[in-house]
Amino acid sequence: MIKLIAGNWKMFKGPTDTLAFFDSFEAPDGVDVVLCPPFVSLEAAVGEEWPIYAQNVHWSDEGAFTGEVSARMLVELGVQGTLVGHSERRLYFGETDDTVRLRAEAALAAGLGVIACVGETEAERETGETEAVLRRQVEVLPHNDSLVIAYEPVWAIGTGKTATPAMAEDAHAFIKSLHATRVLYGGSVKPENAAELLSQPSIDGALVGGASLDAASFSSLCQIAASLS
Ligand code: PEP
């Protein structure tokens, strides 16, 4: 199956840096690519040839929700999908399994694709709660062909720590037993460790933070994924 490589730029790259990235980014055939710039850079990015996703979406069409953006607004701009439930949203902005579900449902209803992030913290893994946490986070997600799950162990995001390929494979297989969809791995993926992770049978691609900010390293990740598809 063709691999999907998605880049989450978090709160990096305004419109100028976004356009500069696309000047040098290249991906071969044989890989699906998605980029998730910050809201203010979406308009610059949708003019490029790659599918562009937002990093979050609200569940209402409109209303008194300062700082939020609706699925309908994203569709109007030409955005094709959105992340929901990233661990940084869960950790710093009070995102819960319920609000993740609401955001995913609204996005899908508007015709957007969704990458829904799940994953355990270090403490949860150490106390043997990984499967219980994943089950709770995955079971609320809607079943829809346009929804992809990203397994991102929280202890591996932006830390340089990566789950071993075997650890990631176990978690992916468990998630797929609950929800039959593509499952991406996320957590310090870079060109040096991508081939080993992406070769695992249940790993269908990657959600990449830090290494997606540099056009050369993101291009190289896309090449590695294409060679394994
Ligand atoms: C992410 O932000 O989803 C992520 C996986 O970040 P990083 O690749 O930097 O660990």
C-alpha cells in the first residue's frame, strides 16, 4: 500500500517561509504527501500542488468561539483536511477524547480528511496502561474512509526518543484491531530512522514534526517512503 507522509509544522513558518519551503520541496510518485502549516499560512500553501491540512478545527460552523476556525471556513479556503487531537493540543489546550471526536466528526461531515492523533505518555507506558489509553482514544473516533490515525507516543514527540520499530508495530497492530484504517507513526521520525519504521507491516506512513520543517529532509523522507511502497 502507498505510504502517507504528513508534515506537521506546529507554530513554525509564516506565509513567506511557507512559500520558500515549496520552492525547494520535491516528492517522487509513489508516496502520498500532506502538509499542515499554521492557520495563517494555509492560504499561501493551498496554491501549491500538495494536499494541505490544518492543524485543528472547531466543531461548529460559526459562532462566538474566539480563536477557532470551522471546517466550512477551511473548505472555502481550499484546505483538504485537518489534524485533530495532537498531543500538544491535549496537553496545553485541554483537548479531551470528546472534543477530538466532535472535531473529527465536523471535519468529516464537511468533506475534509482527518488525521486523528493518539498516544500514551511515558508514565502511562511505564504503568502498563498503553493499550487502555489507546483503546479509550481510538474507540471514540468515527469510522470513515477519510480518517487516518496517527500513533504518536507522547514521550517520543520532539524529544529525539523514538519507539523501537517492534514497539511501534505492536501499538499499530493493536490500533488496527480496533479501527481498520491507515495508521501513521509519529515521534522524532527523521531520514536516519524512517526506513526501519516504515518497513513494519502495520506502519502505513509517518506524521513528522521537526524533520518536516526542512525541505531537504522532508523530501528525503518522502523518497524513502516511496521506495518502500
Ligand atoms: C508531531 O508534531 O506530530 C511530531 C511527531 O513531532 P516530531 O517529529 O518533532 O517528534
